Amino acid sequence: MIAQQAAPPTSPSTLGDQALQLTGRDYISYSAINTYLKCPLQYFFRYVAAEAPKFVPSGLAFGKAIHAAIEQHCWRMLAGIAPPEVEELLDSCQRAWKTDKSAPVRFGRGESERSLRDLAQRMLTAFHESRHAQPGGTILAIEEEFRAPVIPDCPDLFGRIDLVTVERAALRITDYKTARSRWSSANIQESAPQLLLYAELVRPLAEELGIRELQLEWVVLTKSSKPVVESHLLMPDPRQLSWANAMVRRAWHAISAGHFYPSPSARNCSTCPFWTPCQEWES
């Protein structure tokens, strides 16, 4: 048997051109890849066809608004100014909510703008009173954009990281999340690939600063009657990183080959803004 010669790897510039031609971006993001993993056809409508969404799920709009308030808090901490009070955080949250006019907000059962405002006030109060309102160490970056060719045979990976700090000779990446309830080990396992890949994006910065230890953290705010703010740490694991790389690489290969199809799910379809074109889709 004559061994077949492996095809040479595609150059980064060619991969970027391929992504640009397909999606209008010369890079990939974990959020986009995660969309594909949940439903390839939703990825097609959002990133390839650039279909305008019919609505924005309230959970997505609410999460972005909470993030905006926490971002304002972090900027104040970086500037050495007294952290904003809860009412200031709530005002920032409200501005972010009203600014996003890309599509109408679709509320869930029992939700309204008033009920979500009350929920935001409870969550931001819990955050303001928690130890996470005083991040330790030195703040290096807030909502910083990183980009690098970290996954073999894929376009550059792009990520916007909520908070990067240095404390006790370790560089910490913090990602803020909102959730319906407290996280379990299953939530951590599901979200691990994103933070592991973000760590690879930030690693050159750590090396430039002479820092060898990377710490990965989620700060989760629960959307409950009595919100809880909890921290979950993830230890960098080469095996998990290899798994995440393989997952993204295979997803990208499927995307670049045009493999788009619906993936019906009771969890995802009810909040999908592309439900109507999905029903009209033909392969």
C-alpha cells in the first residue's frame, strides 16, 4: 500500500479570506461557533445570510444590559474613583436596554419591562454588596478585544474578554454571566471551552509581562427572587484545551463546507429569532 501524502495546511491569510467571503468577517468567534453547535441553520441565518432577526429574546437583551452596568463599575474602579451606587448601575443598565434597537424585545411568560427592571435592581444590589464588586489586584483590561491564530487550520479566533487582572503574580481572566439558577458542574463543563480558548488569546500578554500562571474565573449572577453572586474557577487543562480546539476545528470545517441544517430543540427554538425563515427553509 502506498501511503497518501497529507495535504499541506491552509495558510492563515487564506483561512481569513475564506471566512471573510463566507461571513463578512476574516475571523471566527467562540460565540459564533457555539451558535453553530446549537443549530447550524441558525448560524447560517445569522452569520452567512445576515438575516435580520425578527426579535431579540429578553434574556439576551437583559444579559447585555447587566454586563453594561458591570462594565461601568469596572471602569470606575480602574480610574480609582469611588464605585457607582446601585442606582447608577441601574441607570447604566437601563440605558443599555433602551439603546439596543436592532429588533423588538420578546418577553418570556410573566415578564415585562417593569419586572425585568426590578430583577436588575435586585441583581445589581447583590453584586454591589458582594466581594466581586472589589476585584483584587491590578486591572489590566475591561471588555478588551483579543485576536490570534490559536486553533490550527482555522481563521483567527476573536474574543472580547470582560475583565483581565493581575494578582499575586497570576493573570486572571474573569467572565461575567447571568443565569436562571446557581451553576452546577454541568454548567462549568459546558462553558469551559470558551474560557480555555480565551486563555490562549491572553497568553501572549501574560508572557510579555513575565507571568506564568493563568487563572480562569466566571462570576455568575442568578436571576432569582434573591439573586446570588458566585465565583467559579477553572484550572487550565491541556486535555480540555485539545478537546476544545478539536471541537472548534471540526465545526469550522463543517461551516466552510456549507453544512447547514436545522437542529430542532424545545430549549432553543422557542427563543430563536429565525423561527419563521427556518420554517420556510429548503435544503
